[in-house]
Amino acid sequence: EDCRRMKVLIILAMCLGVSLACNPLQQLLVKSEWATVFGFGLDREIFGNTIWKRMYQVDPETPKLFARVKGDDIYSAMFTAHSYRVLGGLDMVVSLLNDEEDLNAQLAHLARQHKDRGVETVHFENIRKVLLDVLPTFMGKGFHDMAAWKACLRKITDGIEGK
């Protein structure tokens, strides 16, 4: 009887682990929804501005991380270009979610860049929080699964953080 219960608990734990690890179904959902959110042209700029405004509300010290790209003015041409680079990087890693080898290589590259710039754990936690807050607004009724986004964003930010 105890052995049977233990097997059930192990199976449940494995299922939970799979659901928390950005599994293949979650990857497809996130990739599909990201394509909608990321959009084109002005949509990207509005999305980026919304993210940065929210990041600055969550942590008013955030602009200091972006001093070299005029982080004190999210509407400046220099910061807008930076925002496009950040979103482009996120777009790339989202597109690689189902390609473990290339994803890990890209995350390692981004980890080196972020380490050199002094990005800390709290900043990764904040960007995850902000994205999870902003994404449903941009998706509207098309937003389907917060658990998928949490799992996949965790995978991405942990990778960039070098975990």
C-alpha cells in the first residue's frame, strides 16, 4: 500500500515538474501568443514602452541600468533602439524554445552580456513580473495560459541569469 502511494506521488511530482519546465505544448502556446503580442512596427514600440514604464514603476532604480542608452527617457531614439534590441532578443529566444541546443547557446551569450552590465536576480524577477502583468493586456481574450508563460519565462530568465 505504501509503495503504491509512493508511486502515485512520484508520478504526480513528475507531471508537475513537466508542467513547470516549459514543456513542448507550453512552448508552442507561448510562441504562438508571442507572435501576436510582438506584432509589427508601432505595436512593438507601444508594447516596449508599456514594459519599460511598468519596469520603472516596479523599480525606480531601473533607468540607471540603461544610462548608456539614455534610460531616463524611454521615448528617446537611443532608448527606443535599445528596447527594440531587447524585444528582438526575447523574440529570438522565444522562437528557440523548442530547440534546446540553440536556445542554450543563445541564453549563454545573453548571460555573458547581462553579467557584464551588472544585471542582478531582482531585475530578472522584475522583468518576469512585468511581462506577466503586461502580456494579458496586449493579448486580451487571446491570452490562454499564465502557467505556460510563467514556466517559459522562468526558463528564459534563468538561462540569461546563468542558472
